[in-house]
Amino acid sequence: MPSLKILADAGFDTAGALARLGNNEAFYFRLLTKFLGDPTYGKLVSSIEAGDTKAGGEAAHALKGVSATLGMDDLSVACATLQNIYMDRETGDPGPVYQAAKAAYAKDRAAIEAALA
């Protein structure tokens, strides 16, 4: 049976995510399962590694929204900052933010896998 506690212990805003999803736990876990197969993170990484700031900004935007909806606040904040940097709304070195996004994604992915096991 999927575990909200594992997600909450990993820093997910499960209460906020469930509120956005009509308090439907089954739907929440279906979306988390879909997240594991979503190609957006791969697009973010490949775009940034290739120096494609336009595609990187678009992928960051998409991942920001999905992760915010699912209660992955650290990933959402990092992606919002990347989006702003790559879409020329903000100046700054994307390197540390990119590393933070990668770490948040790895942590969140591991938590989802554990929660679904």
C-alpha cells in the first residue's frame, strides 16, 4: 500500500498536494507513478548539458509546475529559479541551482519509489 508518511518524511508537502487534488489519495499516487516515467527531467538535463537555454527554460517551467502540484517544493523552487535564469528574467549562475535541482529530483524520485513499494 502506498505511503504518504514516506513522502512527508522526505519533505513532500503531501497536505498541500492532496488539497490541490481534491484529497484524492489514489489520484495522487497515480500522478506520482506517472511522474516516474515523465521525460521532462531528462529534457531538462539534456538541454542544460547541451547549452540549449531556451529548451532548458521550457523544461524547467514544465517541471516546476508538475513538482509544485505534487508537493515537491525543493524541486519546484530550483526549477523556478532555473526558468527565470534561462528565460532572462533573472541573472545568476545556473550551475549551483542546476545541482540543487538534480539533488532534489534524486531525493524525490527515491522517496516516490519507496512510497510506492
